Amino acid sequence: MKVHADKIASVTIHLGLESEVELTDRMEAKEGNVLVVKALQEKTVYNTIELVSGRMAKISRDDVLVGALGRRKALRGFVGEIPETVKVGDRIHVLNLGGVLGVVVSGTPDVGKPLLCEVLGAAVLNGAPATIRRELPPAPAKLPDVPLILVEGTCMSAGKTQAAATIIGKLTQRGYRVHGAKLTGVACLRDTLNMEDHGAVRTMSFLDMGLPSTVGHSDTAEIARRILAELGSDKPDAIVVELGDGIIGHYGVTEILKDAEILSKTKVHVMAANDLVAAWGAVQLMRSWGIEIDVLTGPATDNDAGEEYAAKELRIPAANARTAAHKLADLVEELVF
């Protein structure tokens, strides 16, 4: 049986699926397995999906969507799990813009209730149920000698993506060859495309490793090393790395920040903080891990109040990615090059 897919979500980008999708009722509730679902409603908020082209499209009632099973634990979004079983006719939710599918167990008022869908079947590729999972080579013990610029945050929506893009853009304008990486989070092309729009020569994320998200993975550091080794193989001047979610959370950021090999290549830690309490806490926590924050950015630096506190109390230079892009780039460039 085949069905016409109205929208193929970006989480499936590496599969090359056609709009006419073959279905099977043989399916397993496993991370990465690709499902075809029908939207049972429309929403006025959180009502779009990112296509494999990177474009955003509104989800209308009765649209046939193709996504992949995964998990999400967003502090300011949905908390969703993979169901224990899945079969034709089951109800399932869209967890994020990239088309990760699961069962929502918690949410926030800002995003409303999750968009409800009906499972039509599993997508078939090359005669078998499709999955975005892939076999991976062993993680390298050593990384190429390429400087890393790590952009971390106290929470989701703390300004990490803006900071990473700004650093990439300004360094590129200054003649450096820069790559970009998104090592943790939930699958979506938006952030890596933003890096490319600002001049990144190459980008990669955990999605390139076959993961719909990094929730529930204890090997995020190994996954990160695979990505960084690949990006570093052609010797860029630097790799700007965004760590999605916060340094405390469910996405495996802590494991990466405790990886000795990654830390040995890291020349700058840029911390995006929402407020001064978050900034203070980030400094204390990172120091307990033996890491010094080099630059503070994010909403905590939106005006002079935050910058003054960072300089006098935290002894850290601050630069807002939106209003002081050149200053942010200056601070990073001086530490790396």
C-alpha cells in the first residue's frame, strides 16, 4: 500500500523519501523508526513542521506527515516519550518542529496541547521498515588538532544559537574558515542551517549520527567526538559548537563537558544565560567541573546592568550577540587565534 505524504519532516532528511510512501503495518516502537501519520487537528500555536528542504510548513487537519519516533524533555516545551507499542490507528503527538513523534506526558501553557495524529503505518524503504538509525564507527580516542569554541547555555532559549551564528559570521568576515556543530538537542535543521547562512563551510549535528534527539543517551560524548572528528578532518581554522539545552538537563550536555579529549581542544567557553542568577550559577557549576567560563552572553547581557555585574562580580567579560556582535567576536578571536 502507498500513500501520498503531504509533508516529510526534516528528521528523515538522510533517507531521501519520496512523496509517495510505501506503508506497512509491521512496526516497532523503537527510537528512529519512521512512521506515517495523519494530523487529526489544527493548532494556532506550535502548528508548523520543518520539511526536509528546511522550509517551515503549516500543519493542516488531515495532512499526512512522515516523522520518526523519539524523545523530548524540553523545559519550555513538550516532554514526550516513545510509546511502549505502536500499531495502526494509535494516537501519537508531534513533539517538535523537526517531526519527532512520541506521546506527550507534559507540556507548558506557551505551546498549548500537542498536535494529535493517527498512525497510518510505518514507512518502507528498500523493502524494510525505515529508520533513521545507522551503524556508527567507533568513536575516536583523539580529535584533530582544531580549536573548539563551545557555546553553552543555562537553559533552552538562552541565546546559544544567536551567539554561535554571530561568532561564525564575524569570524568568517575576518577571513577564518569555520565549521559548525550542534551536539545535543532534538532533531531540527534550523540551527545548522542558520550556521551555514552565517558562513559556516560545513555543519553537522547528532541527526547526522542517526539520532532524533540526545535524550536518554549516555554516550553523547562519544557521539560528539565522532562529529568533531569528521568536521575537523579537513582542518578548518575553528569549529563553533552549540550544546543544545542547558548545562543541567536531560540532553547529555554534562557528559560532553566532562570529556577530557573534547575539553583539551576547547579554547573558549561562551555561556548564554537568561538572567544574573543563572549566570552566577553557571559560573559556580562549571568551576566545580574544573571549567572556567570565558565570555558571558545571552539575555543576561541585554543591557549595562548585566555586563557590569559580569565584570565586577563574576570577573568575566560579557558581550551581547545581538547588540555587540563585534565585541563578542573580538573576545573569542583573541582567545582562539
